[in-house]
Amino acid sequence: MTKPIPNSIASMQAEMTEWRRDLHEHPELNYEEVRTAGVVAAKLRSWSFDEVVEGLGRTGVVGILHGADGPASGKDDRVLLRADMDALPILEQTGAPHASKTPGKMHACGHDGHTTMLLGAAKHLAETRNFSGTLVFVFQPAEEGGGGAKAMIEDGLLERWPVRAAFGMHNHPGSPTGTMGTTPGAALAYADRFKIAIKGRGGHAAMPHLADDVIVAGAQLVTAFQSIVSRRRDPMNPAVISITRFSAGSAYNVLPPEAELWGTVRVLDQALAGQLIEEMRRQCEMISAAMGCTVEAELGLDAYPVTWNDPELTKFSVEVMREVCGEGAVDAQATAVLGGEDFAFFGQVVPASFIFIGNGDTAPLHHPMYDFNDEISPLGVHYWTRIAERALPRR
């Protein structure tokens, strides 16, 4: 059972619901988060943040909040709290009063809720300042395939504000409200995308011997890639190669000159990713030679690394989760998932911990019927608040 949430935080729920539903009505895609960033920055300034910086990593926002004892003297007295802001190119079908007002764009992954929970913590901590040192609030763009975390780092985020640790959170549909979970080590997968163009001589469907059948070549690639997963890797090491698009042809009686395959590779072992990609490249070369087609393979595009939870920092996160949720409501050895998360880029630079918060019985992520559960926002704020207060205790 979830422990009681302090009244000062629980009383914010109605206000946070308004924030979240406003963000939900106005979704913005990768690096388009101009309105969202403006809303975030305005709220931070209204709460007397010590510094608010916009435009980092194109559309990211950073809020700097010093504790009761003044600013940090160095990175050991500074921690980073991160939320993502972007939406997805999905046509919403919830029919909710707060549904997206922009057809073809929606918050189908709960980033509106992530932003809201971190804003709630920002407001509460700005009022109490019950910590020492400095909190770096990061509201990042372009998590959904745009590498917004990487863009903010490359734009000088961690050079301008070096931190001792970074913390992130994601909602988890299907897990009961009032619960949280995480795992040390690999928590989310290496994730990339690939695109393969197959080109050959088109021709009449009745005379395949006078053409190069790019569709058959593509079908062989689909099968070959699945054989890589089933026969070229240790079955105890999770991996997925998924073909998500196969495009070719325009008529019943024409063998097209081109076909295109899209897809993604997901693994929990960074080294295995390179092995799979090399094997995919080899299969492309072999099928190209066998079928007489040209196969142009773009592999490992826009890769997100494995999201690695620092064991010691994750042990600390588990302690905080148990404090705010109760012992029985925390899964400290949650099963890793093959979804990707660009919070991983923070973990490549500083110790990092990424956790999940139960979203209840809702539609799955990236589904047109998904909606963030506003009931969980106070718990998220409570977690963020205690992370800050315990990571940077009052001197």
C-alpha cells in the first residue's frame, strides 16, 4: 500500500491536472516544443528559480534552483532531475475532453505527465528549499528518436552545470498505481533504426526471368534477419530485430524496380548490437549477390545506447521509492525492457538512475487510446522531492 503523501504535495493534484491536460491538448514533436518549453520556462520563473535557460539543445529548458544554504560549491553538491517534453506523430482516439487539438500529434507516451510531475516538484522545492547545494531541472526535447538528451549534452549542459548524478522517471502502463520499480544495470535497451533500399531491373510479372525481383530479395532479408536472432546469438542474451515497413510495387502485373525495408534493432548488451549489425550487413551482401539486386543498407541509425542504472545510485533510488511507496509497492529487480530511452546519454557521462512509476490499467504506450493517469502525479512529485532532499541534505 502506498504511504500517505504529504498534504503540501497532495493538495497540488488539481492544479497539476490542469497543467498536464493543457500540455496534452497542445502536443509538439521532436524539436518543435516551442510552446511547451515556453510554458515550462514561465512557470519556473514565476517560482523564483535562480536561473532559467531556454534553447539548450534547440528547444530544451534548464532550471537552476539553489538550496537554503546557497549554490553548490562543485559537482558533488549538484544533481540533475530530468523530464522529457515531446509528443508522437499519432492520431489520438481517446475522445477525452483534453484530447489533442492537433490532428496527427498526441502525447501517447506520457511525456506531458513526466513534465508535469517534475514541474510539481520544482514548485514544491522552490517553496521549501529543503536541501543544500543546487538542483538542475532538465526539461529535454526530442526523446522520441531525436536524441534530445544528447543534443543538450553536446550544447554544454554538463559542462556548464557539472553534476554528481542524474535521475529520470517514466510511467509504466499495466503496473498498479502507487507502485514503482527499477533494476540495477541494463534497464532499457540499445535501440536504433535501419533503412534498406533494394534496387534492380523492374519488369513484367509474367516474365520474372527478365527482371530482378526486389520483393523476393526483400522477403529473403526479412527471413534472414530473423534467423540472425534465432541462430546467430546466445539465446540467453535478449535481442529483437523487427521489420516495421516493407514498401514496394504499384500494380498487380509489374515487378517493381525498388523496394524499401525499415526496422529497428533492440538489445540489452551494447557489444551484441555491433555483432548483429555486422551480421545484417553480411546478409545484405550475400542476398544482393544471390539475387542480382543492389542492396543499400543504412544500419545503426540514430542509436540510443543501453540505459544503464548505476548500481549504487539505483540502490539509493530504491530506498527513496520504498520511503514514498512502502516496501511492498516497490520492485527493486524489475525486468528490463527492450524499449529505448535517450536518458541513456546522461548515464554515459555521469552515474544515473532511471525508474518506473505505475500508470495503472491504461492503454499501452504509443497507442492512440493511451492517456497519462493524473492520479499518479502527486506520488511522482513526492519521489522527486525526496530524491532532492536526500541526495542533497540540509547541512
